[in-house]
Amino acid sequence: MTLALGAIDRRTVGILAGGVLAVLILRFGVYRDTPAPVVAPADSVPIAEHRLERLRVLAATVPGKETVLKQVAAELASRESGILKADTAAQAQAQLIDVIRRVAMTNGIDARGAEEMRVRPLANDYGEVSVAVTFSCAIEQLVNFMAALANEPQILATNQINISGGSDKKKNVQVRLGLSGVVDKKLVPTRKGPAF
């Protein structure tokens, strides 16, 4: 059987043969893939000894680093002992209210209820719970109350205090106190969505 090739088929076969020839020339003529011979480095023993010495020095520093790590962990635990321990933000706020009531009661102040409660992030690793309470007392009681709050073992801070004069004969003042405590970051609710 004879094949009759048309002018277009002959041209296509010619182009295809030229392409295959160009690929073969490039593959075997221009880009030779001969692997380089493997030669052992002449100075590998001194380099290996230097690496071994460096590893020995690093290994000798490990016990010292472990000791420093233990000291830092103990110091962090002692500093974090003032963090309010709670499973939820509401429990932390309840602990904060209990501290306010207990300290107020020891100073003869009636501080019941909370007006405002907030939870927000504090730096990258902690959160802050805030409680605002309103009460009336004598100015000496307020000074003693604030000094007693400063002596509490928890990490507490006054973030707001408004004092206004009273109109009674005892010269009591009206106080609105905002107190904050530090909590673990896991108690801070995460915001979802875009921040505005």
C-alpha cells in the first residue's frame, strides 16, 4: 500500500523532523548531563573535628540553660500569683466584686452591687476584667479603703475614681470606683469579623 502524502502533510513531517532533530542536538550536543566525579574533600577531618568541638561546647551549656529556665519559670509563677484565677470572665468579675466588698466591709463601707463590668485584652498574654461600684463614705474611710486595696495579693488597679461631695451632716462623699484585675488571656472573648 502506498501512501500519498500531500504538500501540507510533507511540510508537517518536515517541521516535526526538524523539531526532533533540534531537541536531540540540544539534549546531547549543547547540554551534556555528565555527572561530576565524586571527590572526597581533602580537609574533611579538621572540619569534622571543629564541628564536634562546637557541639561539645553547646552541649556543655545545656545544664546552665535548664537552670536559668527553671529560675525564670519560678519567677513568672511568683509574679502571676496575683492573677485572678477563674474559669470564666464572669467568675473573675465575681471574685473582683468579692474583694471590693470584703475590703469595703473591713473599712465600714457599704459597697453593694456593680454598675458596669467589662472584659478586654491586656497586652498579648493577659486580659483585664473591670468592675465599677458606687458607694458613699467618709473621706478617711475612702483613704483607708484605697490603702487596703493596694495591700491585696491580687494584681489590682484603679482605672476610674469619681468623688463628689455629699450634702449630709456627716460630710460623706459619693464615690464611683472602677477597679480592674488581671486574668488569663483565655477569658477574653475573641472578636470575629472586621474591626472598625
